[in-house]
Amino acid sequence: MAGSDKPDRIKSAYELALERLEAQGIERPRQEALTDETRHLIAEARRVTEARLAELEILHHDRMKKLEDPAQRDEQEEFFRLEKDRILREGDQRVARLRAGS
């Protein structure tokens, strides 16, 4: 019996959580084996996205200080929201491509 899982073995919290997910009909998370290089590239892509968002936010606040017209402020808010969504979407796509190995 050496090497086999014993029924009286204590399970980790992770193993118990996976069993609960499976009992609810939810698949186990995939074990993606990412290389160190891929992890580094993903981290870099996330840093670039965060930097772009920070730059956008700084510029947005600067523009908002200069605008007094409510219609122009609304336009700027809409532009900011759309740009923020675009930057986040592009960052997510970049990370997905890296995970896929492209």
C-alpha cells in the first residue's frame, strides 16, 4: 500500500475546495505550466498596462481642472471611460496571447 492515497489522509484546504467545486459541477482549474520567461513577459505586460492607465488618469485630471463647461466635462468623462476600457482590454488580450504561447 506504500505510495497510494490512504482514505484517512488529511486533505489540504485546496483539495477540499476542489472537491466542493466538482460536487457543484464546476471543472477543476487548469494547471497551466508557464515558463519563467512567459511569467516575466506577462508581468511586464501588466506593468505597461498599469503605467498607461496611470498616465491616462493624470492627463484626465489635468484636463478636468481646465474645463468648466458641463458638456465638455461630460465628453471628457466619456472619453476617459472609453480609453480606460480600451487600455484594459488591450492589456488583457496581450496577457491572453502570452498565455496561449503566441
